[in-house]
Amino acid sequence: MDDLKKHTTKDGSLSLYSLCYEEGFHDKDGALRESTAKYLLPAQLEQFSNNEKIVILDVCMGLGYNTGCILEKLIQSNIKIEWHGLEIDQRPLKLALNEKTFQRIWSPKVLHFYKCLEKSGKWSEGFNEGTIHWGDARQKIYEIKDSLSFDLILLDPFSPQKCPELWSEEFISLLTKRLSFEGRLITYSTAASIRASFIRAGLKIYSIVPSIDDQNKWSAGTVAMKKGIERPFISKKCQFKDLSTREVEHLATRSSIPYRDPTGRGNSKEIISTRELEQSKSQLINTSSWRKRWNTAQKQ
């Protein structure tokens, strides 16, 4: 039985549900909407307007929405694009390209990008070029030359509880080494374990501001970077902000204990059980007491 199930999200865009991971690829509210809110807007592409070139890494490309949203904007500019993707499963892109609802979203140039990747794994158009590296991201990242540093890293695997391999302290450290000084690593995850790993890797982190429709959420994701952002630039567009007291306190709970994968070849069960053991021995605050206190504070 095929473990990928197609469905249409609330904004009319196509998404998939993985029976294997027991998770959807996107929010039910909309695949396109989510990629725009959690990846495109926090990237603040106008910051690259003076660059000759922008280098992008898409970790877990899936159906390609995150990159597609960004390419739609960049292709209109005169900035040269070098793109790399890491993805283990070729089926989502193939499935998407066979669906009219998916095709209708994109301009001919972005559709051409997808079709090139699906057919040959390579894309070139004018000065722009791209390569998708099919396989386990932990190994495939080494196919990308060491000298290349990324201005944008889009980190979008299944959730840490389902796919801890790509959220480990070691993999995050690897991504951090490849991030340019002015670059941004962007992810939908707000998990304390992931944010704490970013901080230990030397990154400064910010919380993505939820859209007006999602005001019940305390955060829509995380932006991590080597260089801090000047305060006026944070507040100007209100796309991300400093962590709230609630979020800072979350980092002091047992939830902040990282996923560890020292060999880069561990499986999810091993990684999760190692973390659970470490949590059981930890002196950090129990996460349930943090959650209970903040839920109580909200009701008052």
C-alpha cells in the first residue's frame, strides 16, 4: 500500500499525509500559506537585494513549496541563485507535478525548476543553477563542496519526535558550519531541544510571529543566525521577535535536552531512547510543570 495520501488543504493547495510517519507534510490550513508564513516572510529577501548571488539549502524539500515561494520572488530580481536540496524520497515531487492544483500555483519558470529536478536532479536557467541530492541528508550534505556557505537554510523534516535523525545536535552543528555569517537558518520547529541545539552551536535565535489567524499559537517557528539582528530591523516587519519569557523558560526544562546522533547513522528509535534516558536522569525542570504554569497564567 502506498503510504503517501494526497489531500487538499484549506487554502486550496495540495499536500500529502505520510502513513509511515503518521504526519502531514503541512498544516491543514494550507501548504502554500504555511511556506509563505514560516519560510518566505522570515527570510526577508529584500536583505539580499545588493547581493550578486544567493545560495540556498533546502533540507527535506518534500513537495517543494518552501523553495518555490522563495524562487518566485528571487527569479524576478537580478540576483544569481545557487540552490541545493537534500531529500530522501523522490515520490512527493513526482506526485505533485502530476496534479493540476499544484501546477496552477507556480509560474512557468518555477515549474521548469521542479521538472528539471524531477527528471535529472539538476536545474540551470541563465546564471541560476540547482542540484538535488537524493538520499539521507546526513550523508548527502557532504556532496556539497565545503567552501560553499548558505545564505538561507530551510530546515523542514518531519517533527523531531518522528524524524530525530535530522534534528540531532550533530546535524544542526553541521548545518551551522555551512551557514554564512549574514545567513539565516529557518524552521517551523519551536521545540526546546532544537532551539537549545541552535544556541549551543553558537546561533542567535528568534521566534517567528504567528499570522493574525494563528494568534492562539505562541510561535510559528524559529529563525537562527550567526549575526544578531538590529532591533529596528526586527520590529520593522514584525515577522520575528526575541523569545518571550515563556519561550526562554522552555529552554530550561527537560524538553531542551537534545537529540544525539554521534555517528550520523543512528535510527530514530535509538536516538529517541537515548534522549529519553538522558531526560529521566536530568535535574532540569520537568516540562509538564512549565506547561501547567503557563497554561494557568494564560487563563488568568
